Amino acid sequence: MRVPTRTETSQSRNFISSSTNPYLNLAVEEYLLETVKPNQLILYLWQNERTVVIGKNQNAWKECRFQELEADGGHLARRLSGGGAVFHDLGNLNFTFLIPSSDYDLSKQMSVILEAVRSLGIDAQKSGRNDVTVDGKKFSGNAFCQKGGNSYHHGTLMLRVDTQKVARYLNVSEKKLRSKGVSSVTSRVCNLCDFIPDLTREQMQQELLKALSHVYGLEPEAMDDQNFDTKRVMSLYSRYSSWDWLYGRKIPFTWLREDRFDWGEIQLQLNIDNGIIEDAALYSDSLDERFIERIAPCLKGCRFEPDAVLNRLLQLEELTQTQQQQLEQIASLTRQDSK
């Protein structure tokens, strides 16, 4: 894979959404990803009302308690990036950095978040693969996506989220909780208002814009959605709100395995006929969403034997050493007794 030549960001812009519709907000996010210009950085700030947002490769049926969410008038949404399921309400502020891949700098982008929160007097720290914490409790999760020559890094900022709703709507596996050393999803998260009771969304937005200006040395210019390509945004809206995108393809599986590794949780479903894998589906909260998407299709037609499965997986092109190790872990599931 060719590594883009690093250039220098010379313009920063910001857009604050006035909508709380998750499908419109995600559509705008992808539109900005498609249209960010060379040497430009966009900081997009947005909120969703009562929404469970799952990662691109997650199993919607497994991650969310639909009955409770729908009864409360909530929404299910699927984002473009990998990672796990999260709950959004108006006590949550979402941010997205959109930038050409040649200028993408995760440490610099994270510095904006850390500086903004620390400016409030809160000792924020980066933790694990994608979390930001205070006193060991998470208030921000982050995920990442690349499309064409552009990339985004987005995440949450829990200002005053209704954490009881998090527990009500999300199905979090016991393995994931044990890996975090906690007994429930609510015990490992916190709101920033726990430290600053009168914190407002507007105040947090201003601190983010000030931190962006300081870290990048560029004053962000406010964007106007009047100049957006409405037809393209609405086309993306239609996809994000469609049943096919939200729930995905279901297969009539005859074999299923689930496990959690240090890089994420997976669920592998196979439809096996006469010892041959006829169809496959792989769900995961891995942050490497493009890699995960490549796995299930390559298993079709493979013999359902551990060595055959591993050999087929290792035929995928341009694998990193880390990805090879992950494929070996996935293939090891086929050594277990089938269900």
C-alpha cells in the first residue's frame, strides 16, 4: 500500500449541525468526508437525539435492545466507521475531524480533544485503543474511517448523557465487561458534568474550537450548509436510514462462534453444507472496519476444516503482520466443536 506524502494543513473550517436526526447527521458527515479539500481540516460538531449507533460491521440484532428503544421513540443508526455500539442523546456532543489522508495525524487530533477538556480543569487522559477517560472512567470513545483519499476521526463527548438509557438500550457482552474490569456498562463511564455541574454544550463547543486553533495554529472558519450539494446529502440520508444498511444481510447459519480478543469482539456465522462453507457473515467491533469486511466473502466455497479455513484467510492480499495474527485467531474458532 502506498503511503501518502505528508503535506501541511493550511485551512481549518468548522460546521455545527442544527439537526438532531442521526441519519441526516451521518449523511452530512460522509458528505464532508467526500468533499474536504487538499490541505484542509474540517471539525464537524453534531448531536443525535435518543439513538443507538453501531459500528459498520456489528450485528444490529445482537448489540441493541430494539423493543425498548422503539418503545421510547428512539432510533438505530449504523455509522461508516468500525468500533462498538454507543448511545447518543442531547447530553452527548459528537465531533468529527475530516482531513485528507496525507494530513491525518491522530495524535494531533486527539490533542485537540484533550486540550479542550483539560482547559475546563478536568484531567482527561487517552486510554486503551480508542477511549478518553477521567479517573479511569470513560467519557469519550473514538473511531476512524478512510474513504478515497480522505479520512475521518470521530468520537463522543459525554456531557450529561442519561446513563440509565445506556444500560437500557445496549447489549454489552460479559466478556467485554470483564476485559474492562467492570460489572456493568454504567460503572465504567462518566459525564463531564460530574466534574463541572453547569457545563453546557455551547461552552464545550467553544473550547473545542479554541483548542483546534491553538493546536493547528489556524483560526477555524464557520461553514454554511447552504453551499452543500443537497441532492448528494439526501442520497446518503436515504442509505443511512434504509433497512438494508441498518440491519444488513442475514444468513441461515448452521454454525456460530463468538469470542473476544485484545483487538475486539467477533461473531462468526457460517452456513455449511456437506462440509463446504456456502455462506459466511462476520460481525465485529474492530476499529479496522475495512479489513473485517474482506474476511467473510473469502470463506465462501472453502472446506470447513481448520487448516483449509486458515489457508484461505491467509490468501487475502496486502496483509500486515497484525492482520495475519488476527486471522489465525479467527480461524482457531473452527477448531472448536460446532453448534
